[in-house]
Amino acid sequence: MTRAALSQTWQSGSYDTHARFVSDLAEGVIEWLAPAPGEHVLDLGCGDGVLTAALAARGCDVVGVDTSDELLSAARSRGLTVQWMDGEDLHFAAEFDAVFSNAALHWMTRPRAVTQGVRRALKPSGRFVAEFGGHGNVAAIVTAMLAVANARGGRSDLANPWYFPSSAIHRRLLEEEGFSVERIGLFPRPTPLPTGMEEWLKLFRRPFFDQFGGDADAALADTVELLRPSLCDGGGNWTADYVRLRVEAHR
Ligand code: BEZ
């Protein structure tokens, strides 16, 4: 993940408990990557390394990078080769057959710098396969936080620090940076939240609520109640309004 997401921090235990679905739902993007044994692959925003390990298990020679020391140490404890590196400032040159990324690019708010670094990291015939939040991702959740910011006099920019582009915008960026886009698509993927909305908000948007100091819990409760009619069913099961952008582009 990136430092640009306004002091977002990660705890590997919380991530494992409340966001394991992130890696569990990655089958489709791995299918697009179609990793072959022996390929040298960069996992950009590898987090705690669950997917890095899945690629290694398929015979890839995989390196993971991330900016969370906490998640990197969880990845190292799986025996993976990972290192601290900012996705907006990648330092590789023509080394990888493929760059892979799942659920990480939306945290990197300088997408042109990311795209340029990925292109430099790839061998001349290399491919870039990624999935992340696209246009309209978590729109209801963001709108609820904006309503709470408005009602409580808080900062609305903290409600949506992410890069959620449309297919057209992201395709243009890739093409401007010298990629040829093989396929790209935006699709809704309503995502069950096994531990509920409050835990999702605390894990992924803590800085928004912390701005309210002693009223952080009340702001959190207000946000959850605004979302209940649209994202919680009669049985108390929460679903996040995820929209994914999946892309394969070639250098
Ligand atoms: C996502 O995977 O779409 C996402 C996760 C956390 C915050 C925002 C978006």
C-alpha cells in the first residue's frame, strides 16, 4: 500500500480477520495472469503475501513489494522474498516477465508514476495484470462518510483518498505510458463482509474517523447507520458495494 493514503496503517492480525476475502476473491485476476512456472513476477502491493505465496506455489520466481512493515513481516514469515518499496517509486529495470497487483493500486494516488515504474520493471515483452477498485467502488460507503463529514464539520477529503478510475481513464493512462491494453473491464462485485461494516471502516478508513477525536466512535456509528438500509440485509449480513477494474496490458 502507499504512504499517500493519509497515514493509513495496517495490522496483519486485523487484516487477516477482517479482510481475508481480498485474497480469497483473487482467482479471476490470477487466471488473467496465467502464471507459468519459472516466470519472474513482481507482486506490487503484496500485503501479507497470501497471493505472492499462491504465485510461488505455481512455480513463479516471485518478489513482493509493499510499504507496510507490518504486512511485509507477515509475508516474510511465509518464507517469501519481499521488500519495502513504494509502488509510486519502483526501482526495478527490465527484470520481470510480469507485474501482478491485486487490491493495491487504488491506494496509490499517483497512478502515472506507478505505471511508469511498472513499465520500467518489465522486460520488453512483459505484461501487467492487475485488479483494483474502479469507478464507483464503495460509492455508498464514501457517500455516507461525506454526509457524516458534512454534519460534523469534518474534512471530506479524508472520506475518499483512493484512485478509482473508469476503464477509459485507466486505458488512456496505460496507452500514454507505452502499454498496449489487451483487455480491460469494470464489473460490480458485491462483497460480503464477514465481520461487518464497522470493522471494515475501522480497518480501511481509520484516518477519517480519527479526525473527530473523542467523537470518533459516534461518527463511526452514524456512518454505519446511514449505510444499514442499503448494505445490510434483514439478517444483519453486510455487503460492500465493490466495483473492480481488471486489466491486462503489455509493454
Ligand atoms: C477495495 O478493495 O476496493 C478497497 C479496499 C479498501 C478500501 C477501499 C477500497
